[in-house]
Amino acid sequence: MSRKLEKQLIVGLDVGTSKVSAIVGEVGSQGDLEIIGFGSHPSRGLKRGVVVNIESTVQSIQRAIEEAELMAGCQINAVWVGIAGSHVENKVSNGVANIKEREVSQDDVDRVMDSARAIALPDGQRILHVQPQEYVIDGQDGIREPIGMSGVRLEAKVHIVTGALSAVNNIMKCVERCGLHVEGIILEQAASASAVLSDDERELGVALVDIGGGTTDIAVYVDGALRHSSVVGIAGDQVSNDIAVILRTPAHAAEQIKINHACILRGEGGDEAIEVPSVGERPPRRITRRSLSEIVEPRMDEILVHARDILRRSGYEELIRAGVVLTGGSARMNGLVDLAEEIFQMPVRLGVPQRATGLREIVQNPQHATGVGLLLHGIEQMTRGNVTGRGTEISALPLWDQMRRWFKGNF
Ligand SMILES: Nc1ncnc2c1ncn2[C@@H]1O[C@H](COP(=O)(O)OP(=O)(O)OP(=O)(O)O)[C@@H](O)[C@H]1O
Ligand SMILES: [Mg+2]
């Protein structure tokens, strides 16, 4: 049962508002990714993407990790963690460096990126993500791959995403309390984008809208680079809450009704009846699917209009030639793509994780776009040599030890 580790294992930990999931991937010699383990546990310690209760978050992480270890037959020591939340901000910065040998080398690129990173940050903020948008060599702009080009002066225009240090520290604290090493912190939008967007879409211009439980995360890519990222503090949880309040049904029943029956009908069809449990001793009631649609539609509409307004304000709306890609658990609602096309007035598709093989139910679920994307980002960082390589320490755990850990966690 224990797995021989000639291949490298990598683990992504998506600490979301609704669920914590751990995904174990096996990295092939060509950098290809096969998902071999998965664990998920409801998340209770986060609000709008930010940790508000360390104890509950630690417990959810532990459960998710144990489950993933058991499935993959390994012990997890190190993880790539996602970060999101409304504390995330965007900045654009420029860096300059001389080209030492008159031909751009990796060292010159590293120096110009360091120079671009050297920005004055407000107190309590730290850099989460740095992405070069273009390089300029001796005044010639629009260069994507500067290495090997001749010149004396190298400039870089970079997009920098910053986040609240406290939010980052809290999430790291939770992960480290579980005895795990944090390989890297990755912006969740960038992770989801790696999993669901094609290179062509990123080149042409695309907006990714990840509608989760607590937050809706937006990322805009134009000419292959991240140009803007934003977070809206409403998502699927509010939809469930609307159902609970309007139908006077318990929260868990509202969540189930939403997942099993909610769809966007826009006034058409939906005569079939749905049973709605009541609170207290009262008997259950029945409503039509159309009535349910009338409850969920205004909130989904509000979320998408928010996302569209952000896109407009970002100044990139005109450049989004490949349209919008919806992902995240709430994007699974039937009829949402059509509603989004009407609101954005551009083509919209549902984004499911690609570029990974293995456990199909994970790979093909928009809810796990962030989790799979964390692995893809991690692989990219590993191939660039930007990490300590602790992930390789993930060691095979005898079956008995796995069982013992699992029992300890569950009983
Ligand atoms: N089939 C479905 N139809 C509608 N909503 C769904 C469906 N499946 C899951 N959801 C909703 O998706 C949401 C969870 O999505 P996801 O797992 O992407 O969120 P998260 O990553 O935990 O949270 P966040 O990213 O906001 O921190 C929940 O609100 C859940 O009700
Ligand atoms: Mg999420």
C-alpha cells in the first residue's frame, strides 16, 4: 500500500470559507500532474475568506490532510497554501537594472524584479504576488522574454498584489499548528486561473470569476499576464442564507435545497415541487422550483453585477476578448452561465480544472479549481527553483500508521 516515491509529490491546501481541501499530486518528469489523493472537510473558522477562528480552522485542516494522506498513502509534511480576502490590493511598479554582460541573463531579470518589488508598503501589508507584465530594453517595450536579448538597460513593468500581513500570518499559524511546513502562499485567484484558463484565453484577455462560499474572487488577464485582481464579499453563503430566511428553513436544509434544486430559470418552467423542511415541530411545506429560482436569482444577479462593475472600473473591460470564465462551487448552479452572458454582454463559460489527470471527480469540479491550481503554481515555482524543496520530504507512511492517525482524528 505504501507508495514508492521516485516521483515527487506536491500538496495544495485550499482553506476556503466553505471547505478546507487538501489535494495530493504526483509530478511526472515532464512537469505533468496526476492527482492521487484528496481530503475535504467543512470549514468553520473563516469569514469572507479570512481566518476568524484559529482552533476550528486547525481542526478542519487536520481532517482534510489526514483524509488526503490516507488516500494517497503518504505522510504530508509541506503544503502550498492559497490566500484571498478583501484585504488584497493591486499595485503597478517599475524596476530598472543595468544589463551586466550586454546580453540579458537570468541574474539581470532577478535584479530588475527585485528593484520592482522595492516599493513602499503601507504598514501591515505584504507582497503576495508579483507578475511581470512586460520588459523594456533600451526603450524598446513590449518584450515578454528578455533573456538572451542585447542591450544595456533593462526595465520591468510588474503587477504586484499585496495583502494584510495579519491575514497571512493567521493562515500560516493554522497550517503550522498542524505540523506542516508552508512551501509558499499563493494568491487564490492566480491559482484558480492556472487550473481553468487556457493560454489562448490569457493572451486574448479574459476575466476569471471564482464564486465560492464567502467571497467572489476576480482576476483579469490580458496579453498573458495578470492585470487586476479583486474580491467581492458576497458569494454562495448569502444565497443559502436568503433561502433559509425567506423559506424559514434551517441553514443546513437551505444549503441542501440550493445544491440539489436551485437554478436560474428566468421565469421559464420549473413547475415541479420541492419539499422544504420547517423549523420546530411544523410539518414540511412544498414550493415550486420556480419560486426557489426567484429567491436565488436576485442574489446571483447582484454578485455578477458587482463583478462586472469591478471589471469596468479596472479599465480592462474592452480588452477582455475571450470573455468571462466562471468557476468556484457556486458557479455550478444551473442557468448561471446564461445569466452571466446577459450581464457581462460577452461570452461566458464554466471553468473546470484542466491540466491534471487522476481522480476525475476532483479534476472536473469547479469547486476545486483553486486546489488544483495551487499544485500547478507549486510545480511552476519548483521548476524555477524558487523553493526549498521540502515537498520532497513527503515520505511514505506505513498503512498501520495511516489507519492509526485516521482513527485518532475521527473518534
Ligand atoms: N451544485 C451547486 N449549486 C449551487 N451552489 C453550489 C453547488 N455546489 C456547491 N455550491 C456552493 O458553492 C459554495 C462553495 O464553493 P467553494 O468550495 O468554491 O467555496 P470556498 O472556496 O470554500 O469559499 P471561498 O472561496 O469563498 O473562501 C457554497 O456556497 C456551496 O453552497
Ligand atoms: Mg475558494
